[in-house]
Amino acid sequence: MVKHQPLQVYEKQVLVSFVTGIYGCRWKRYQRSQDDTSKWECLWFIILCSSFLLLLIWAYFWLAAQNDFDEFNWSVYNRSGEWRDETIPILASTTVGFSYISVLVILAFFHISLGQQLNLYWLHKIGVLATLATTISGVVSVDDIWADEWDVLLVSLQFTAPFLHIGALTTITALSWLVAAYVVRRERSNFQMMVLITYMIIVMALYLAPLTFSCPCVMDSRNLRPRPDVMGRRGAPMLAPENTMVSFNRALQHGASSLEADVTFSVDGVPFLMRDRTLRRTTDVSTVFPDRQHDDAAFFNWTELRSLNAGRWFLERDPYWTVETLSGRDRSRIVNQTVCSLLEMLRLAVRANGSVLLNVRRPPAGHPRSRSWFTDTMWAVQKAGISHKRVRTVTWTPDTDKGRLRGFQQTTNEKLSVAEIRQRGITSLTLHYSKASHKDIQEYLANNVSVTVFPVNQPWLYSLLWCSGVPSVSSDAPQVLRKVPYPIWLMSQNAYRFIWIASDLLSLAVVIIIFSFQNYHMIRWKMSGMQNCNPEQIMLSAVPLRSNRDVNIMKEKLIVSELNDGLTSTEELSLYPENGNARYSHGNSFHTEQMG
């Protein structure tokens, strides 16, 4: 027998049950708690947030690297010898992992906002560690196979920084509600002050972050240069097998003004087009010449090369997931493609009144044409009848042979100073987009040095380079860039400055209002004399008895006050189970409730 206290009116809290159930598998109310989270669970919360940030950067990296998926698959092929689209499992695992960790982070913040103790379920802990380990192993693998690709992060930030800034500002402003609740509604401590100071530093850093941005598309539209010319890099390899006649035709049909090709030399002196060292990936050499499938392509004669099929592999492997979009006529043309000679491609460029860029691979040691390969190239150019001014070649000739190629436009893929360019007689540069900074491009153009940037396959990168003033780009996807008639976004300095300052002021105002509201709410709470009680605990105020249709009466929890030798005459409670019922007395009246 104990002194009777009024029973609690328990209202079902669906949101709390949902949050604690999924996050910690604590579906029942007596499993939940509003006590302080243990240090061990705080450590798991830090691990969870760290995993989320790492996955966020990892996912952003692959979104930006979509421009170079072909380069990634080609790098893997050169290591493994087998062609597979390795980006599919990476993207699938990244999507699943990021979605899973994001849900857990959202639930964790809901726990904090609802005042619930963090208690991550052991199965989720295993999942978080597995996701974190998989992501770290992916980062290490990419750094080993594709280390240069990390530069895409810095390049993409030149285009996305203003929008990422708004997103980060919105997130940090929303988090002010939790920070304010933690700092204001508890007793002051050094850790709380550290949290507050850290939060304010992050907020101020975000407010001033645009001062460090360098966005070429923040400019006056009147200073925008003409649309960059698009060069078909190996034709249109997403629509037809690379370095074939049908591929070059498709590139010209989709607006390419010039063509780029990789040139190799047969043992009998015929320049032909092939990107790889061997013929395994893009021909059926493993079927026609199974004993020579690993031989260098340059050690085949022209008759042997013409006997190979260079189109069937594209239809069978579907490397860009585009075969289904091809018509029956296109497929029949592709399946009959053979190895393309340089002469055929040059004649096509002449008919289209276009120009060409040749990436020439010198024959290996011991090759019959190792000393006369430049003569073979000149022979093909002259026989095609194309003007030397419309032929650009990478600087592949030794200094002693440069006099023989006088009249060709000499190009290099090295990033040189203007003085070196003039000294070496180079008229144009072909640079990877990670090396083509806005400042360097402006300096080259000011000194009449043409710049072609490669590979440019995504509209965002094409827009960024357009704003930077690049005159031409080399692309594997001319059909994609054709649909970009204007930069995706272009903003004047004054407009961006207004958006930046207005966003900062709005965020600051919201943060101040949230902290003020939390402080005012805390003052009222203290003045009311209330104690911090768990909504799952028994209320200390009297509650009128109502029907079961209106409320659910807590029957299993009682407030035990003082234990005396006897009970007062006015309030007693009996817990004699009678057929599953509990009987209690209040004053001189008795009430019976069904025990749960």
C-alpha cells in the first residue's frame, strides 16, 4: 500500500515511437529515456556524422566525375585487360550507402530535437562500419587507379559553389534550433560554451565563404565570348564505335566542327586509327587472330587490319547504354565497320569543310616505320587534299624533323608559359580541363594562343569553359553539347553580391530569432516552477477521469512518494489483482481499472 498519486494520462506519440524504433529498435515506451546520452553513444553519433560527410563528398565526386566515366573504365581496362563498366557497381553502392546513412543521421537529429536518448541499434552500428569501410576502400582505390581525377572537385566547385553555399547556409541555420536548445535549456558548462563558439565560427565562415569563390560564370553577359566549337573526339563514341567512319559521320551530324583521332602505323606504312595499344577491346582480333590478340596493333599489316570487324563489339557490350536508342539502319552500318585509315577520315573532313586534330603514337622500337612515320602521315594529308592549316598535330616530331612539317599547326598537350610557346613555335594548346584555369586561358588568348580543352562531355563543364572564354573543346558527346545553346547559368557581379548578402542577413535573422525564442521559452519554463519531466513519465497534476475513448490511462506506472507504516484515511490505493483488475480508492469512492 502506498500513498496515491493521480495516474498519468498517456497520449500515444507516434513520431517518437517511429524515430526510436527505427534508430534504436526501442518500440515500447518503457524502453525509451530522456536521460543524457552516454559517451559511447555520443562517439557512435560522431562516427555516423563523419560517415555522412565522407559519403556526401564521395557522392559529389562521382557526380562531377561523370564527365570522365569513359576515362575511368579505360584506366581499369589497361590494368585488368577486361572491359567492364565499373561505374555501375560504384554508383549503386554509393546510392544505397548514402541513402542509408542519411536516414540514420536524420533520425539521430530527430532524437536530439525530441529530447530522446541516442541509442543506435547494434545492427545499424555494423551497417555504419561496413559503409564507412567500403567508402574508405573506394577512396583508396580511386587514388591508386585514378589519382588525377581528384582535380575535378576543384573544377566543379567553380560552377556549383554559389549553390552549395546556399544549401550549406540553409542547413547550418536549421541546426541553430538544436544548438540553441542544447545551450539554453541546460546548466551552463564549458562544453556548452565550446559547442556555441564552434557553431558561431562555422556560421561566420559560411557567411564570408563567397569571398574565396572564383566563378567564371559570375560575369557581365555582354563580355560572354562566342559559343566554343565542339570537336568530335574519336567521332561520337557514345553513339558509334570510336575511331570508325560511322562515328565521325555521327559527330559531324551533331554539330561537331572538327574531328580528333588517334593515329597508329601498320608495318607496311599505312596510318590507321586506334586508341589502344592492342586490338582486343575494339575489334574481333581474338577470333580472327587468337594467337596475336595481345600483340601491339602496329605490328599488323593493313590487309590484316582490314579483315577485322571494328563495330560488333560496340553492339555487344553497349559501353554507354545507348544501343537501344539506335535505329535498325544504324545498327546494320555499325556491325559492318572495319578499322579506319587516316586517309578515309581526312577525306571526310575535307567533304565537311572541317579541321582535324591528330594524336600520333610513334611506332614502337623495332617497327619498320619507326623512322619514316612522319613521312607516312604527310603522305596521307597530301593525298586527302586537306589544307595544312586545317590540320593540327600534337608536338610529336623531333626538333630535327620540324622543318619537314612546316605549314602544319603545331600543338602540344603540355601546359607551357607564353614565352616557351613562342620559343617552340607552337600555335595552339590542347589541355585537360583540370589544367585549364580561367586565369591561364585569359593569358593565352591575350597572346593569340588558341586553347582546346578535353574531355568535355557534360553541360556544366561546357558552360564553365564557355564563360572562361575557351574557343573550342574536344568531346566524346557532341550530341549532348549540341543541346547547350547558352551557359546553364550566368549572373552579374551585382546580382550575385545581392543574393549573397541577402542570404547571409536572412540566415542571421533566423538564428537570432531562434536563440531568442529558446531563451524566452526557458525563462517562462523556469518561472512556472516546472521540472524537466519525460512525457512518458507520470504527470504530477490532477487529471479528471475520462472515458477510454478519449485517453489511455497509464496503469503500469505510479509515482511512489513516501512509504509510511500506514495509509491516510483520505487516499489509499490497493493493488489487489482481482480477475486482472486493479482497484484503488480515492476519498470514499472506489474505481476499478483493467490492468494492461
